Amino acid sequence: MRYSTHLIAAAALTFSAATANAGGLSPEIMETPPPMEDKMEPAGSSINSTYVILGILAALLIAAAINANDDDDDPEPTPDA
């Protein structure tokens, strides 16, 4: 009976020692993460979009005003006699 008790105790100590050294005795390998690239923000527009819209609107109004005064080129109708 003593022999089996010593055998069980030795097996338990061997098992606990094996699990304690499961990671090995070598130093840990620390991997450095790859360097992160700095994300560049997209370059902003040099002019405000409001000015672009106002410019297009002004160009359309000017074109409409020029077209409205362009009726003088049509010959005047002659009355039927």
C-alpha cells in the first residue's frame, strides 16, 4: 500500500511540474506590431461650395436675361391686307 501512495504522489508532482512548465523555459518572444501609417486627410477644396453654387446661379440668371432681350432679331409680322 505504501508503494502505491508514493507512486500516486510522484505522479501528481510530475503532472503538476509538467503543467507549470508547459510554456517552456525560453524567454517570451515579443512581436512588434507593424507600424501604422498615418492616414492623410483628403485635401479640402480651396473655395467654398457655396460660392460655386452662387456663381452657377448667377450665370444662369445672366443667360436668361440675355435670352429674354433677344426678341428684337425676329422680323415684325406684316399685316395681311
